[in-house]
Amino acid sequence: MGEADRRGARARGDGRSERSARGHVFPRRGGEAGAAPRGLRPVTSPPLLSVRDLAVSFATAEGTSVKALDGVSFDVPQGKTVGLVGESGCGKTVTALSILRLLPTPSARIDRGAIVFQGEDLLTLPERAMRQVRGGKIGMVFQEPLTALTPVYSVGAQIMEAIRLHERMSRKEARARALALLHRVGFPRPDERFDSYPHELSGGMRQRVLLAMALAAPPRLLVADEPTSALDMALRAQIMALLADQARELGMSLLVITHDLPFVAEIAHELVVLYAGKVVETGPPSRVLASPRHPYTQALVRSVPPAGSFRTRGEKRKALPTLEGSLPDPRRSPGGCAFAPRCPEVMDRCREEAPPLFEAEGGRDVVRCFLQGGAA
């Protein structure tokens, strides 16, 4: 295919990207993972991680409890990347902490569900066995590096500790391995900064230190909770590319938790959209972001600045579309659909009855909306 043909394929959208109605360009992934039960895309082998009907609640000071997650189900296939997206407060981080059983106790409680990793339900494992899973089989990059790292120990010492927790080796061997990990994740001049403390490093450096710690074992699954939230645009692209490169080189699966749709679309094979503790839509980025079906997903895509939206000197800034209202108060959840108070296409049925998950694309995707089910 010549250069002119390649340009034509990109313009038509039948190459490696798709363009949404608002001009957003999202890459199209090859070899996307396909449907599991309840409309998730079928895979040829059992998923590495399978979350089924997960429900989590938190106790309040008033003696009541509030639901943070209500029946969340999704799969992370072997060697694939799944993006968990939604606005702040929808349950993304609670999902990640539930997988590693790091929820704060005694206030948090897993009410029901299963989290099956490599054929074993993590919710039934004793704490001693879970310590071998954390860091050894499942690594995690936490949302805020400065609070995740210990301020009184050097970053090198913290990486060495993560290595020696899962492998028997001397301090000299662990130091050499830690330096190699820092080189791997693109940490600048690791020999000079090995003994630096977290507060002496930039945000991008601290994020790379957390990634090096998460890769110490290395794990089969890496959970990245908002890995780019505190970084500028250039560093966001670098960290996302680094995550994808490490997953490909080490054969890992990735669960990326973020609200940054354009960046997660570049590396994910599957998207899971959360709202108010429930899955509202799933599917590949090329479809979910280019032609979203749920009104909430549509609102998320509309809020992303279109490609090439630059102002000329003196031009008035155009306001981005916004989604009115906020997430429902979990202490007083509305009857019916949780999104009904904010939905521009709400019907009477939505206020009275909670919609189930409707299958789409021949069962490969799911959407929690009566509009998808053919309601009028």
C-alpha cells in the first residue's frame, strides 16, 4: 500500500483509528478481546481475572451503610488491557482496592460477589496467601505517588524491599535488580538518584518509581489507578506508553483506572464504563468512544475537547459541553435508573425501574439502558 493509500485509509476510518461525531480520533485496536458472560467480549482462553457481581458497602457514623459498588462484573483477559472509566466517585478505586483486598476495615465490607484470579477466588484466600498475591502476582500503581511512597526511606530502599519480599536474594543483588528496574521504566540517572527521597523527585519520577516497585516480581496483572492524574500532558503520554510497553514485553495484563478517555483509548482493548457503582456500558474503545450507546458515555465523550480545537488570537473561548448535576447521594439512592436525574433522554419508566444490562453487538457488548432494549 502506498503513502497515498494509507492516508486515504486513515481518512475513511478503516485503518487504525475512528473519529467520533465531535471530531475525537480514537485508535482502533487489533485483536481485541471478546465476550464473556453478560455480554463481555468472548475470549479463546479463560480470563486472567474475572470479577462477578461485586457489591461493596461502607458503614457510616450514623450506623447505616452506603453502597459503593452494586453488582460490578467484568473480565481482564490474558495479555490484554482493560480500561475502567467514569467520573470521580463512581467506584473505580473501590473496585481496584477490592481486587487486592485493601479496602479500609472495619468500615468497608464486601457484601457479595467473586474475584477469580487464575481460577482461584481471592475473596476466600487467607490473609497470609493474599500477601503472596499482592506484589507477587498482582501489582498496583497507586493514584498519588507522594502518599503511596514512604517519606522516610529512599526510593531505592523501597524498591529493594519490594523485591526481597517476593524473592530470596542479598542486598547487593536486590540493589542491582532495583537499578535495572529503574532503567527499564525510563527513570533518569538512576545511579545518582537511587538514594533520593520521594520529596526530592518530580511527579513523573515518583510515578516511575511506583511502576518499578509494581514490576518487582514481575506480576501477571498490573492494576494502575489513575496513573496520570497528577501529570502534565507530555508526561501522561509517556507514562501511558510506558505501561503499554511493559505489558507487551512482560506478557502482563493491565487494568487501567482513569477518567482520561483519549489516553486510555490508545492502549486498551476493552472499556468498562462505571456510573454510581454499576457497569453501564462495555465494549472496545473503537466502538464505545466513537459511537457510545449509553447517555452517560455519550456525555463523557462530548466533554472531551475535539481534535484540533485551537483558538486564534482574540477568539473567544468556546465552552465545552458539560453534564449537569452530580452523582446521586449513595445514602439516598433514587429509585429506578441512577442516571435518570441527569439523563437528557429520561422516560417515566427510567424513574420507576432500574434497567438491566442489555446485550449488543451479538452479545459482545452490554449497555444498561432501556433505549438499548427497545423501550419506547
